[in-house]
Amino acid sequence: MPRSSTAFAVWTLVVWGGRIRNALDGDEGAGAVVLAATFVVGAVAVLATRGRVAAVVLALAGWTVAVWTVRLVDIAAFSDRGAAFVAVHAVLAVVSVALAAAAARAVTRSARAPQPAAG
């Protein structure tokens, strides 16, 4: 398994697993839990395929970029949270997107690499 895929999946499990806990503790409703669960399921899928199924890694990477883009704009521009909250989520977003990009690059590079001849 490419290290970047492993790092991305583990980071995703930590971040979004924590989000599930926070959503349940804060009684935020099913939507917050379901959103976080999509990431947990995606990360488990990456680990289960050992990062070798490019479509799984790319799907989770794309979802990560899309959701963090929307969430960060929402948190920074439209929430009444303090600067520390915004800064922490900006760091989570940047690290998540960077790991997603690294994992996506690794699986696409691996998919393009010449395969050894059979036989």
C-alpha cells in the first residue's frame, strides 16, 4: 500500500471519527454524523483495498477536497466561531487536502506505470 494512501486514510479516520464523537456529544443531529460516517467508510475502504484500488482512493480524495472547501468557507465566513476555531479547522482542511492530493498522485502514478509482462 502506498504510504501516502495509508497516511491519508488514517488521518481521515482520526479527523472524522472525532467529528462523529463531537456531533454525538453536541446533539448535532443525524446529518453531521452521516457526513462524518461517509469519510470513515471511505477511509476503511482505502485501508481494506490496501490503497491499490485507485477509484477508491480518488473518490475519497475528491470527496475530501469538496467537503473541506465548502466547510472551510462556511466556518470562516458564515459561522460565529472564534479565530481559534477557524484556525484549527483551516489546519485540518489544509492537511486533509494535502494528504488527499498526495494519495491521489501516488495511485494515478502507480496506475500509469508500466506493468510487468505476464509469463
